[in-house]
Amino acid sequence: MFDTLSDRLGGVFDRLRGRGALKEQDVRDAMREVRIALLEADVALPVVRRFIDSVTEAAVGHAVLRSVTPGQQVVKIVNDALVEMLGGEETPSLDLNAAPPVVIMMVGLQGSGKTTSTAKLAKLLKEKQGKKVLMASLDVNRPGAQEQLRVLGEQVSVSTLPIVEGQLPVDIATRALQSAKLQAIDVLLLDTAGRLHVDQGLMDEMKAVAAISKPRETLLVVDSLTGQDAVNVAQSFAGQVDLTGVILTRMDGDARGGAALSMRAVTGKPIKFAGIGEKMDAIEPFHPGRVASRILGMGDVVSIVEKAAAAIEQEDAERMAERMAKGQFDMNDLRQQLRQMQKMGGLGALAGMMPGMKKAKAAMQQSGMDDKVLLRMDAIIGSMTPKERTKPDLLNAKRKIRIANGSGVQVQDVNKLLKMHQEMERAMKQIKKMGGLKGLGALFGKGGLGAAMPGLGGPGANAGLPGLGGGGLPSNLNDLLKK
């Protein structure tokens, strides 16, 4: 979402870092460019003014301009201001400290992704926090809305309130509360009706439901692709209903990001969750600090670690560690690594969160390389026999032709995958000799993962992949891996 803004800000700060000393006018010129970048990203004008004023005041101070690295100091000030704009260092969380059932009321306009977000949140509460959840649809206006929530409930294995035709929203809320108490439900999620626009009838209905259910949390679901209109909607709801937070959907889209940057500052309500895809597990807590770091191209190592922890099973990790200790690494191991990368969001998502990998991500996009490259590599391994996967040395010319035909690629692609495997196998043996994780950097070095991928990525991929193939990773990679 923030790619365009990130590119613009990156250009501004690269010029600042390139200068040894800064004058006040240099900072003011840079802030003028930042102001234009934020406005082009559709950030609300009052928010931009406050942001630029606060950053400029701090950045033109004597301590900054006379420091050893004034450019870096300005970037830090901008980062801190971005974090504050997005809600501060602390990650907002749901307030579930009340006698069960704790009621969460979902509100928003029709088409914002409210019903889907209700199911996603229910799945998250059930699986991550171990809560017993019940969902109830109060939307009697949109045809099929109640049935949609029931189907989603089956997908995420969360109970939904049985549908009774003809009941009004207040009656459904009353029945949902009674049912939740009888079933010893921890969290009751109420999916309220939406409208195509904000009107008094919608507000009156929500107020009536709130009076009956007394929600602990009232979450406004807004579509981040609607830009400034999303901010206007949030202001309208905040003026009528006691909102406690916001859920931004479609944060993985190509919007300019202004809604996310403006929402907290305009409404005063924290962004608690972000929808990042269509799958039922594609929702995550909104971390202001991490989002700010991504916007400024600083990466998000913490999120990578969390994704890895979620994607890698404990038994698989132990098995891999045992094989690494022995210096073993066959095609089955490589296939497992490729699939874990897919679970973690794919090449683009990982590159976007790695510090210093912004240019590599851009190179991937320009070369036509996408996550299909992982599927192609998986298909090549899938076309091998079990014996060939265990002993890749068996692959002669005839076998390679068979594998290439079976996986729909060229023989040279099979050779590149085999070369990548050889480099990674060599790295595993180095790890065994070194007795630690220091050798893991070789997996990404010259001839490793990045060098094998060009040519598998589609048209134009032969141009190579700067930043992945030969030393483009951060110099502190080994230190990060040790942690």
C-alpha cells in the first residue's frame, strides 16, 4: 500500500544522508518535498500540516544540524513523528477484561468488508487467544448477509447464531446475548447492518443495538482503498457512536495509504487491526512502529520472525536442525523451505520487510519475478521421483529432460534449481563445520537462492536480481540470525 509514498520519502532522505552538513534551508526544502509526498498519498491536509510543523520544528534545532550525522537525525525525527501519527509506540489491543460474554460490535458501511472482518477476527480470537466465540448477524437489509456469516462461520469453525426470519436487529442482539450466556461464550461478535452511505436510520439502529448489548468494543470497519472518503466516514461514525477502534481492510491493495495515515489523527481512535488479504487468516494487529519502519524503508524484522514462527511447525524445525547439524540437505528439505516461504507471504512480502531490501524488491517487480517462481520450483521438485529428491546426483541429461517436460519448464531451469540446491547443501556442510548459525549467510550469497531465481521468474528475469544474488543483504544478517 505504501510503496509510492515510501519511494518518494526514500529519495528525499537519500539526498539528506548524502550531505555531510545540513543547513536550516536544506531541512525546510526536504520537508517541502515530504509535504508534497504526503498530500499525493491522500493524507488529510490538517494532518499533513501538523506533521510537517512538528517535524520541521524538531529538525532545525541546533543539536540536530550540528550533530555528526544530521541526515540520519532528521530521518529519526520523521520516523518518530510517523509512529505518533499512526498511534504511538504501543500496539492497540482489544479490551476483553470484562465478565463474559464480552460483546464486540462491528459497524461500517456496506461493502467495507465488515462481515468478512467479523469472521477473521473470530478466527483470530479463537486460535490465538483460545476464546470461545459466537457470531451473530444483525443485517436484515442486505439479502444473504446472515447466510454469508453462517457460511464464513463454518469455514473458520466458529459458531453462529441460528437465523430466525423476520426478527429485527434489536431482537437478534437480545437473543444472541441470551444464547451466549447459556453456552458460556467468551466473546460475542455482532455484525451490524451497513448502508451505502451514512444516514440517520443507520445510526439509530446501531445506537439501539448498543443500548441492549452494551459492547465493550465498537470497531469501525473501513475500506482503505476509498482514501479520504474513509476518513470522512470515520468522522461521521465517531460523532454518533462511541467507537473504540478501527479495522482497515484491504491494506494489501494498491491504495496510496492516506486513509491509514490520517485515520488515527482525525478520529482520535486507534487502528487495531489491518486486513491484509482475502484468506480468513489474513488479519493482523496494527503495529504503528512497524508500519512507520516499512514506509521509511527500514524493514520489519520482528514481523518476519513472527511469520516464521507461525509458518514453521515445531517438529519440522527440530528435524531440520538435526539434519543441519549433520550437514544434510536434499531436495525434500529444499521443497519444505520453499513452501514455508509461501506461507510467510512470498518473496515480495519478505523482501519488503527486510532492512535494506527495498531496491531488491523493486528489481523483482521490474524483472517480472513474482511468487509464481516458488510454484515453478516446487513443480520441478514434484516431477522428480522420491529417489531423485533424496539423491539429486542421479539426475543425468535424460532425467532432466523428463523433469523439465513434467513441470513445464526448460532444462536450464532444472539446472539452475540443482545449482541452488548444491550451494545450499554446501552451506549446510559449512554450518556443520562452524558449529553454529553463522554459515546461514551463505544461503543468500553468491550463487545461492538469489542467483538461482533469475530465469525462473518469467520474461525479463534474466537481467538478474540485484540485492538477492550477491551480497545485497544487510551486513548484519548473521547477527540477526543469531538473535
